[in-house]
Amino acid sequence: NSLDKSQRKLLINEVKKYNANEMFYRNFPLEVSKPIYSSDGKFAVIGFSRGNNGGEIVLYKLVGEKWEVETGLIRWAH
């Protein structure tokens, strides 16, 4: 190990600060499932995977001609 204790601590703190910043692509889905529709066609469930940032399964409701988020069903983090 070529880093002394203070250099290592500084490097770890810099990495933590970088990881704590909000990044545009941090929540960008890497995979999106095909929607699963209810039998009446008024609801749909879609899964989103964000790689190492976890993912979620979301319930959408058809309001008029527009799909709106009804609720998040499940979220997970890695």
C-alpha cells in the first residue's frame, strides 16, 4: 500500500463526496420492463432497473389519454 493513513482517509472522503452528489444519470433506468396491463386496460405495472442504484416497480393509471404514476409498489437498493 503506497498511501499513508492521512492520504488514504483524504481519498476515501473525496470518493464519498463524489458519490453523494446528485448526478443526471444516477437515476436513469438501465432497463425498463414491458408493461403489464390490467384486464380493463386502466392500470399498468412497469419495472425500472438502475443497475447499482437499485430499481423500482411502479403502478400507472390511465387518466383520460395520459398515463400517470399511481404509486410506487416496490423499491430496492444495492
